[in-house]
Amino acid sequence: MDARTLVSFDIDGTLETGDPAGPLRLTFVRWAQARGYVIGSCSDRTLGEQSAMWARAGIVPDFVSRKHELTAVRVAWRCQRFVHIGDTRVDEHFAAQADFEFISVSDLARRLAAIDPMTCSQDSSPASTGAVLGGMDRGKDLGQLG
Amino acid sequence: MARNPLKDQLAVVGVGSTPYGRDLKRTELSLALEAATAAVEDAGLDRQEIDGICGTGMDPLAMGGSGFLTLQGALGIEKTTWQKNGWLGSCFVYAAEAVFSGLCDTVLVVQAYTRGIGMSRSAAADPFRLRSAQLRAAGGHTIVGQSDPARRWIHSGEPYAAWMARYLHDYGATKDVFARIAVNNRTHATTNPRAAMRTPITMEDYHASRVIWEPMQMLDMDVPVDCGEALIITTAERARDLRHSPVYIHAMSLGGSRVGEYYDNSLGWTENALWISLAGLRERSDLTIDDLDLFFPYDGYTIDTVGCIEAAGFCKPGETADLLASGWDAEANIYRLGGHTLVSTNGGALSHGRAGGFNFYTEAVRQLRGTEGERQVPDARTALVCAGASFFHDPASVMLRTD
Amino acid sequence: MTGMADAAEVTHATDAEVFAALPAVLIDRDNVEHYRGLLARRLLINRCAACGYWVYPHRPLCPKCWSWDVVPTQVSGDGFVFLCTLVHQERDPDAAPGEPVSTAAVELVEQPGLRYLAPVVNCPPDRVRLDMPVRLTWVDRDGVAWPAFQPSGPIEGGR
């Protein structure tokens, strides 16, 4: 069994690149990927739209998935933990259906902001975000956030 | 033929549009004013020449938002002799008839929409949108009896999903007919800088999209956006003195049936209001679908477009699947009707964004003027707009032409 | 207008009791008998006493003959599925997504085009067929029995 954690990100209303823009900055995604998390997106956007979003951001995701096909992600990746971060009850529904832990992006953003108001701001640097989130890592992984 | 005394007597002389986006963080009024000022400037008119205003809404005395009461003051227009609020495609017709009847000479129509809380989960979490919806509800908009299961189809989208099933069942079509409409519109939107959705999609993307109201899927449904559109209608005589080559209103018709607001009681596929509207247009127009360069069928849902294509007479009821398959350009990922008519060149409500179809009028005017550069359809001279072409309430059919 | 006496015989619920039982429904003088009927598990549809035409939605005037003499009248409850959609996601953003629910416009045998909107129950959602014969039944929701329809013949196999 792979000991890694897989984190699935909703896009619209969750990531800063979504439409509407969400509170979560891509620095968070980059940090997670650098820490060895399996990362990708799960959205009602088409797979082509999701891939285009990641390409614009210069991030190579491990997976892209349609919102209602999260179960296939779970089957494809043998990870220890599966987490979906999103902003709606629809996200919560499909996360539960695929047996993913669901983290509400507004809760996550609130926790990040409580650690350092800069984390969710426009000008927070990858370095400072990494430092803040690195500090969180004392608790091993994203479980401390959820 | 029916009487059509207004034939070519009126023209659209100004258009204005805002960007389209799912969260522009602006009020409906702000979007309305941007579109309105752009339309007045586009026409090259002094704003005090505007003597009629059609604002946005269904309530004649609506407060807030972008109704005529708010707009006239906000735009600093001193005197008007005609005012009304309207929505979707039919407000265009109301404005034109006001000019034709002489109640005003130059009318400004303004339509602004914001992504409603009932349209989107993330919109429902936006405290500004929530508050606006709550207060407007208090201002007189009736919350229909959704708590009674028998009344949930009052002004609902679900019966359109049910009609998709009925259409597939009765005519033996496959959902490829809807897929082609979604793909065609997205392809056109990729070149429209105002469009909300501009990444190409495939037939496979359509079929794999999430089911919402079976058999309706996400890519059958239009995109709720924040947007504003405006245009100016005046007499043909006045239009000829203005900046742009006039785009004439050749003929128009609304449609009404006895179904009313309980859509479960809809009549047969070919008997609903949409067919009445397009039949009314045919009886008033010297131009036929064979003359059409551009067609803007409503596409709040893909099934609306199927209805418009058939009601306009491009094919017999139930034959749209074959028509789109035979007219499909696999290289361009679009279809043409009758070998030449381009459809939804702005991307429609499905991909440009949900403006009640009012963006069809502004796109048609721009294309007929010939000002669209790389996305210009060569020699476009005629356009049929079916805006807000609901099966049930005030579908508008409008034939536009240039000299 | 007339005919209310007939309707009053079907139930003992007072107006106040009807309003109290259905706090979120838009009840007016043209439809109160219908809701009074629901509380007694009777599906009442207005029928014109002059020409026999069934008048639905509930309106006080017959659209065929313009008679005001429309009488809330119990229907047989037999019909067939004319339109149906499986709702996977409700428009209400506060509604939790769950198992898809069928919503059907059931055409009642009393008159062509006379339809009543209700869920189809006692049938797997993916086996609801257009034109399928159904019969009235009642389902509990929020402590009130609401009309629903169930298959009145054999259910066809999966698609």
C-alpha cells in the first residue's frame, strides 16, 4: 500500500484559478505536490478544460477527473488517504460517494488564514506559504487541516 | 400572410455589451450601466435623445436592480415618454413596438443578469447574492409553491429535461443531437472574447458530463453569468443619419399558448408557444429560412435549440438529428443548416453565457454590420433571432436584415 | 363558486387547519378545496359542472365554456406517465444531493392533456417508462400525505 495521501481539488469556487475564483492559492497545491502528495483536480469542467487550467499554471497534475467519477481516481491510485477539497454540497456528496475525506475550502482557508493572514492573500510568496504550511507539517499531513 | 406594417421601419443603431463572467463582483446595475452607456456611445447619440427605456425585470415597479426607474436616473436621461421593464427576448419586441407606435422615437433596452443563488451552489454561498435575492423576494417577487410537489414545474427547467426524454422516445433520436448543439456553440465561443466558456469541447465531453435532471446533462444547460447587454432601436429614417449601417427589424412575433405556468400541462411537441412564435414570424416575413445567413436559436437547454430548428422549418419534427449530422463540419466542429446558415456564432447561452438570449441580438447586429474582424461571417445580411424561446412563455422571433 | 358544498363533504378540515397543515404552500380561494382534499387523501381536480371539462391548474373559470360552476371532483387516480425526469440534483442549493428522484407529469385517464405532477414510487427510478400505466398512491413527506403514482402493471426490466 502506497503511504502517500491523494488530494483532489475542485476548481471553480475552490482554487484561485477557478471561475468564480476560490480562496485557495496554487502555492498550496505546489507545496502539496512538492511534499509528495498525489494531486489533481476533480470538477464539472471537462477534462480538456481542467488540463488547460493546470498547463496555464505550469503544474503537472497526477490526475484530472470529472466530478462524478472520483471513484475511478480512488481505484487508480493506491494511496493511504484520499482527500477532496471543494466548496459545495455537491463536492461533499461525490467525495462521500467515492469514500474520500471532504475538506471544505472555506474551513481550510480560515485555518490557513489563522496561521498567517498572508497565506491566503494575493502577495504571499511561495516561500512564506511553504514555511507556514511546513509548520503545519508537524502534524504529519493535511489531516491537521481537515 | 399576416399584417406587418412595421416591416423595415425600425432599426437597431447601437449595441453595448459587458464582459461575461461567473463572478464579476459587480452589481446588476453596474453591469447594466456599462452596457447602456456603451450602446449610446456606439450609436453616436446624445443621451437626451433617448425618450424610451426598457429595463430589466418582470415587475413593472421593481425597485433596485436595473429596472427603468433606476436606469433613467442613473443614466441622467431627463425625459422619457415610454417606460417598461422586460426580460429575455420579448423585451426587444416591446421596445420596437413602442417606437413603431410613436410612443417614443429612440428606445434604450437594457438587460443585466447576475448569477442567481438558485442557479449555482457557489453563488448560493456568496453573501451579496444571497442578500440581494432575499430582499428582492421581499419586494414582491412571488416564491411559487415549491413545497407542493405538484407545483414544482411552475417556471422550472425540469420539464425541459422531461421533454428531452419524450423527444428521444417519440422520434427515436440519440443524444448525439444534443451533443452536436453543445459542441457547435462551444466552438463558436472559443473566438468570442466576451464568452464565459472558451475551451473547446468534444462530443465525448458532452456524453461524459454529469447528469443533472436525467436525461439532461450539465453540458445541455446554459452557463449562469454576470453580464450586461444593451441596444438602441429607433426609426429607419433616423437610423440612416447615424454612425453605423442600420440593421433593420424586418419582422417579429411573440408566441403564447394556453399552457400557462404549469409546464406539466404542456401541449404536444409542435403545439407549444415556440411554434406559435415562429409561425407568427413566417406569416410576417418576406425573408425565409433559405435566405438566412445567421440563426440564433435559444439554447437555455439544448432541447430549446432542437425546438427552434424544427419550429423554424429547417426540417420536419423529429428530424434535427439527421439535419445536424448531415450538416456537420467535422474539421471545424460546427454545423451549418441548409448547407450555409451558421448557428449561434457568439456561442449561445450554453457557452457565451446566460443573458436570456439578449446577447443573440447584439451578436446579430455586430455581424450584420460586418465589424467583427477575424470572427466576422463574410457577407452576413440576414439573421433570425429566437431569444428566450421558451416552450411556454413569451418566446420572441425576430428577423433582422441589412440593406 | 357553487359546488363548494359538495367539496366540503369530503373532509372535516377547516380552512385554518388546511393552512396550518401546509405552512409553505401558496393556498388561495381557488385551490383550497384541492388541499383540503389532500388532507383527506382524496385527489380533487376542478371540473366544470356545465360542460364536464376538467380544469387544471385550479382556476375558478372553465376555459372551455366560461362557466363559473367548477366543482372540485375526485379523480380515479389512474393514468400514464407522459413526461418524466430523474432529478439527480435539486435546484435548491440547500438540498443535499442524494438518490435520484423521479418527477413525472402523469396524464390522468379523465381527459387528454389533464396531468398531475408527482413522484413515481414503488418502482426503481431507472425503470420508469414513458407511457407506463400508473395508479395514485400516497407518500408521507413532512408529516403530510402527498399524491404519488405507482406502476399499475408489471414493471419492465432494466434498460
